[in-house]
Amino acid sequence: MKLETKHFSRRFAVGDIHGCLNTFRKLVEDKIQLTKTDALILLGDYIDRGPDSAGTVDYILELIDKGFNVFPLRGNHEHDILCAHNMLDNEQLYLFYRLRFKSSKLLDRVTGLLPKYKAFFEKLPYFFETEDFFLVHAAFDFSKPNPFDDNADMLVMRTCRNITNFTNGKPIIHGHQPFYLTEIQKKIESKPLCIPLDNGCVYNKPHKIYDYRQLSNLLAFNLDSYELFIQPNIEQMK
Ligand SMILES: [Mn+2]
């Protein structure tokens, strides 16, 4: 989906929030001090794993309601809960999300995914193309004949492969896969064609795969200055 952004005074992209509402709020209100002449593009995965999935979506909707220019994309977690809502019975769905992702406030035990959240998730686009960037949750697969039609890849691909003239030299900004902070900073300095923004905000305790000490920040990237704003996780995790 095309998105005109050049008329905004500042343009930011933010990666995977995963229910870290307090951290996200602090990034928006204190770190970047978002104004109504700025644009804030969100790369998806607002829900699951962190302490307040429903509150994170409520806050995004509240910002939009108040007249902030917030443009949320779809992540695999928003997509999956819509699919699960259609496939599982509501009791199963509720228990699964309560136990697996701590996201049961998005759901009613009897009626399933609450209409407010269902409507929000259903409307989320898969990618944006601005005047000078592509923004997507995960990646595009440019080995496919029509990479911009393949929605499944955009939500789950692990790497930006085969970057070709499909993008006209526009860099791709994406989330989905946690990268260590020093890797992200080093990449940004080299002005690459692929900019990862997920620093695994939700991972703030020892983890079996990742060194969490190099993760657990939520990042905002300024699309014009290439400045990176770093908000450490401030959630009270159990
Ligand atoms: Mn993801």
C-alpha cells in the first residue's frame, strides 16, 4: 500500500512491541515526543508475550483517535490471532492465548476475539511503500514473480533475500526477527538496503537462544536523519 509521508515534519518507524505498553508509551511520549505533525509507522506484532497486549492496541487506537498520524502494519501475531479465531472454538482460543501468550484480554471466553480488536487487526495492511522506503513486518521474497502479492512471506520471512530492482533502490525497514543492538547500529551506519528494527523489546530475562542483555530495547528510527532512539524495557515482568 502506498503511503505519502514527505509532508510530515518527522517520520519514525518502530518495531515489535509485543505487549510492552509502558515501554512503548515512554518511547512515544518521552523519547521521541511525538507531535501531530509527525508520522509514526508501526511494523506489527503489537500483541503476545509481553504484559499488556490489549492495552498496547488500546493505546495505538487512542493515539489515532487523538489525531496523531500513526500507521500500523500487520505482524504475524495479529494475523495468527485472526486465523485462530476462525479455526478454534472460543473456549480453546481463550485458554490457548491465556497460557501461551498472556493475551486473554483480547478475547472473550464465549464469543472469542473482541470485535474492537478483530476490526483493528483485519484492517492492518501488509506493507507500506513511501516515497523513499518500503516498510514491512518481516521481509519480501524477491525470488517470487510477484513479491508484493505474497502476503505470507511479508509476515514471517527471516531475511531480506534477493533484493533486486523491485525496490528501485528504496531501503526496506522491517521487524520480526530480533537483532542485537550493536548489529542494528552498525547496519544503520552503513546505510543498507535492509534495516532491521526489532531489538527484542520483550526479551528482558535470560533466554535459551538470545543473549537478552543485548536485547530488550524498543527502538524508534528516524527515516530522515537515520537517528535511532533507544527505549529500554521498563515492564514489570513476572
Ligand atoms: Mn513477528
